[in-house]
Amino acid sequence: MTATTFTTTTPPTAAASPAFRPGDAYGLTHLDAVESEAVHIFREVAGEFERPVILFSGGKDSIVMLHLALKAFRPAPLPFTLLHVDTGHNFPEVLAYRDRVVAEHGLRLHVASVQDFIDDGRLRERPDGTRNPLQTAPLLDAITTGRYDAVFGGGRRDEEKARAKERVFSLRDEFGAWDPRRQRPELWSLYNGRHAPGEHVRVFPLSNWTELDVWQYIQREAIDLPPIYYAHHREVFARDGMWLAPGDWGGPRGTERLETRLVRYRTVGDMSCTGAVDSDAVTVEAVIAEIAASRLTERGATRADDKMSEAAMEDRKREGYF
């Protein structure tokens, strides 16, 4: 009788291969892992909450977030409404992109307007002209009016130190305020969405992504972006160490002078506080190389509203901002 010899294949270990990471034995990449986590979060929210909504501005993070949400439920239609808090000073290219994507996918979009709140006296213009800090009231009003119990945002922990404190599921009280002491543990990707009447949960599917992850994913998935993210010639002026573009919000004053430069935007928001960076990166590959060499986060380098104080973002989060 012939003996049968059985052989087993042992998956690589950390000791055998220093570069080994969980998932390598199954052919998974780092992008596969963060994509899988985000898809799981979207599906978890769909099963746990009654009226979720996705914040969508047409910025790169919200674009990737929408791409993941569509992927999570395909071929079924997206089960969430989109919400955009429009400051009235947004970049035209971004608004055009937002409207095109909504039309292409047949999505539902609700726009909360800062201008409406200014017109009826609920908000007042700031002396510096920036409207980013004014977004909180329209956002909270839209959440209350829409009875949204879960609100998806594109915040990432690598953006800013206050956001580094955030959990994936972030409980907000009946006033929309964030209290870091009420953060819940999220061991083994178990998310606690329990909340009292009037409270809601902010959800951040991209929490564990970096700016580089986002761009590498954009490259892999061939995701279309507004042209503002790539190098282009634009009229800008220098203020507070940033290149700002003039618009309805205002323009150069005093000794400030307009000049045409080759720039791109790493992040987009209110034109009055979002700066461009000098760049000749006109392709995804060139942008990835540029980011890999950078030592500054996109918000730290180009968002004036985050430079108002050391705790500017955390103060706004406590008031109900993202």
C-alpha cells in the first residue's frame, strides 16, 4: 500500500517577510483594505440608521466618499440623499462638477445656503469676508429639518489634530455639538450608533485614509475631479502666506497685487480662506509625487480658517461644525 504524502503551504509571516502586511497572503493591497473598511461603514450605517445623508461639496474627499458609497450598493441606487452647505463663495469649477455628478447618477441633492441665512438676518457677514465659520448654522438647520440621524463627512484623521481625535462614529448632542469625552471605543470595527432623540451621529468612512491614499485611490479607480485640483494658470494674490483668488467675496487690498501663476488646489472650500499652491502637476501621477514629498497637510498649508488659533477646528467642532 502506497503512503500518501500531504504537503501544506504556510502563508508568509512577519518574521519571514518584514514587508508582510495583513491581506498580502490573499493578494489584497493597502487600498483594498481601506476601501473595504469604508464600504463596510456605509453598509453598517444603512442597516442601523433611518435617515442618513452624505455631505457632498464637490471636493476630492467627498468625491471619493461618494464613489465608495455608490460602489457599496451597486447595482442598487444610492440609498442616501446628498447635502451641500453652500457658502456662496465656492469655486465655480467645483459647483459645476457637483451639479454634473448629481445629474449623471440621478442623485438627490439638498443645498443649505449661507447666503439665505445672511439675507434673513440669522447670520451676519464677518469683517474678513470669510464664510467658512458661518457654515455651522445652516448645517445644523438642514440636519434638523431633514431629520437626519447619521451624517457622512469626508474628514480624515491626518488632516488636523482635532480631527485626529475623532472616532468613525462621532456622537453629537441635540445642539449638534461634539464632546471628545463622549467618544466611544471602536474595537474590532464595531461601531455604536445608539443615540437619544434629537441627537445624531457624524460618520467618517475615510478616517483612516491619508491624503496620499486618497490620490492613489483616485488614480486606481480613474476618478474624475474638478480641474482646479491640477496645475492651471490663475490670477491670485498673496495674503497671510497663501495665494488667494479674487471673487465675489473680495480681492486684493492695500499693497496686494494680482498676478498670474501656475497653481493648483490641494483642498477646496470658501474662496476667501482657501489658498492655492505653486505647482506644475497636471496629472494624477505628478500630484502623487508632489504629495509624497510634502511635509505639510493640505489644510495646514492652504486653509486660513484653521490658522485663526491653535484650537480653531476643535472650537468649531464643539459648536457643531465637522
